[in-house]
Amino acid sequence: MVVIEKVTGALSRRKDSLLYLGLFCWISIGFTIGRDDYWETYAQSLLASLVLWSPVLAVTWVREGSGEGRFAGRNRRIWLGCFFGYLPILLVVSGAQLSPGQLIWPVVFTGGLCIAGLECVLVVESQYVGRLREVKWVRKLSLEKAVLMSITGLALLLGAMAVSSLDNPLYHSGKQLLVGFEIHFLKIAARFPTFLSYSLQLLVMYLAGYFFFYLNSRWLVPVVLKEQGILHYVLCSAALVGVFYPLWGQLLASLPFSKVLGGVFSANPFVAENAFGAMLILLISLPVLLAIQWARQNSLITALQHEKSVAELDLLKQQLNPHFFFNTLNNLYALSLQRSEQTPESILQLSELMRYVIYKAKEPFVRMEDEVKYLKDYIQLQKIRLKRSLDLQFEEEIEDGTIRIAPLLLIVFVENAFKHGVENAENDAFLRISLKADQRFVRFVCENSYEPATDAQTGIGLTNLRKRLALLYPGKHRLTTSAENGVFTASLEIDLL
């Protein structure tokens, strides 16, 4: 099962490469049609495609492996070099040397045209389809509306073609009209009422199929199949076809346009072909509707999971902030009892800490320099109230202070170090902090003295921190703690990419 998941994951990441490989296979299959030496021809054409169009595969493979867009950074240059350099040159050369006796040049020429077409489709999809989905009216467009718009357009097109085919001996005889693939606007304008009549009757014909599709979409699949199972779905489908197909058959047979076409619908509405057509529509639309239902449910599950994660994060922050301020207010209370001159300064620092928590910590991510300042203010506030000396070392190597990180992560280690280690130490205590950060990772190490007899480093702080990290950086963090020889060490690494 793990192997299958890895394979499917790799295929998802290399989708475009797979598409090009499949395209080469289809081109090779096309050259085997009508030939006796089919396997030899297939192998030759496929080998020629893979060798001559290997730059296309290489460019696609590199781009997908980079994890960046098609036109991002280096990918733009290699894309332009391949599709505006190598591809046109090879097409021109192969076109000039096109020879019926040689297989390789037709393969190259056909493959080049197909590659250009596929790449145009992929570029349009990546650059514009996503934006199109954001358009308000497109988001409101349901499958039923899209199908209705399509059959309306098809009815108008066929109506125009039918009018254009009138009085043409190739298509129109005394008994039957064949709809030819041609459009004459002058004929349509001269016989505009006929055009409207034909288009309307064609629309009625298509609405017969749309009727069964709509029932399948709105009732049979989402209600009967989902709630009562496959057996009831089959039985209800058969019942609906039995009730409605003779009525629709009679309506379609009575249309004047049906007689113009030579009686495409039988005068007997109970013929089996009508029932088979209705069942076929239900059968063909079923997998499409099931796929849409699955996509909707998957989107709903994803949205609910996101909302749940946000709610859990908010709850954890609400638990964390009171916990921190409870300890800090206890510190200020002790200072006030001692009538310390440092009390006003401590209150001012506390106000800075509260401002950070109330305003900055509401944001999903903050700058690293703001988080570090918060740590230093907290340490300074704690040092004021300590009665014993503290060996404090704070080393920081931050490449860029604007690096973004989730707020109130690092303070948990420092807070626990004071509460469970420094404050309880019988002798001189120490606290060593190391922070390294760049655009790729953050590494934070906190070491402090502690008394083995105490229940060190417990409480809601670390518990909440582990939960927050699991929600914020799933699979991208490593949190370890150890206690040896009176030294408690906590280490946190976060991958930012």
C-alpha cells in the first residue's frame, strides 16, 4: 500500500511528463494502422519520438521537479529555448525533408505539431483556467446549467445547418433532409422563421434527453443512490423510464421537423429504441455525476478540516496566553511586595509583551525579529525578579529578520526553563539559548539547569506547543527534549520551505 501511494504521488508530481509520454505512444499507435509489421513500426516511431523529442521531456521533467511554475526563474529560459528554439527548428527541418519513404520524418513532423498543441493547452490551463474559475458567474455555473447552455447552442447550430442545407440536391430530396456541414448566412436570414422553428424543435428533441439527465442529477443519484443504495437506484430508474419514455416518444414523433428528417422517430412511441435511449442517458451520466458528488464531498471535508484546524489553533492560543500572563503577574506581585524600584520598568515591559500578544500574535505569521524581541523582553522581565545570579547566553544567527514564523512558539521553551529550572535551582542557574534561521529552516535550542527531583518541564505549555506545531507545520518540524546530568535540553527545527 505504501509503494502504491508513493507511485501515485510521483505520477501526480510528474503529470505533464506522463502526458507527453502518452502522446508519443498514441502517435506511434497511429503509424501502425494498416501496416502488417505493426510492432516493428510502433517500436521505430516510439524510439524516434523519444530520441528526437527528448529535450521536451527533459524540460518538462526539470520544471516539475523544481516545484516552480512553468515561467518562473530558470524555467522560463529553458521553456523558451525548447518551444521557441528546438521545436520550430526541428519542425522546419523535418517539413523540408518530408518523404513518404521514410518513417522518421513524418513521425517528427506529426509529433512536433501534437507537442505544440498539447503545450498550448497546458499553458492556457495553467495561466487562465484558474483565473476563469474565480469569475463570479463561472462559479455559479452548475453542471445542469452548463449542459442546458450546450444543448441550446447545439440546437441553434444544427438549425442553421439544416436551413443552409434546404434546396441543396446533395442533402435535400423530396422525402428527406440531411443536415449538411455548411452554414449560409444569407439563406438563414431569408428563412429566419424556419431557422427559429427548426432550432426550437431540435431543442425540444435534446430536452427529452436533458429531462432524464436532470432527474438523474437532482434526484436519482443524490437522493436514491446515496441514501437507499444501488438496488433502489436501478428500480427507480427503470420506473421513471417506463413512465416517461412513451410520452416523450409521442411528443418527438409528432414534431414537424421529425417528418422533414424522414421520420427519425417512430410513429409508435412504445418502441424499445426510445426506452434504450433514455436508459443510455442515465447510464452515461451516472459516472460523471458520481465524480462531481465525490468532488463536492471532498471539498466540503477539506473546508471542514481547515475550519477545525483554525478553531483548534485559536483555542490553543487562548490557553497559552492566560498561562503566560498568570506567571508574569505572579512575578510582578512579588516585586510589588518587595517595593522594588524596578516595578514600574517591569510593568512597562509587561505592557510591551501584552501589546505583542494582543495585536501581533493574532496574525498567522510574524517577523522573526519581532519574535526575538519578544523573547528578550520576557527574559529581561524574568531577570529582574530573580534573587540569584543567572548565567545567561543568547546566541542568534538570523539571516533575514523578515523571515516569517508562527507567533508564540519559542517563548514556551524559555518560559518553561524559568518556571521548572531556573527558579527551582538551589545553586547558580544557567540558561543557554541558540537561534539560527534563514529562508529554509529555523533551529532553536534551549538548555537550562534543573533539579532532577522536580517534575521538570511539565505543564500545558509544551503540550499545547506540540499540538500547534502539528497543525501549523505538519511533517515539517522536529521537537525533541532530553534531561541528563541536571541539564534539560529542548530542540526545535522547522522547515520553512
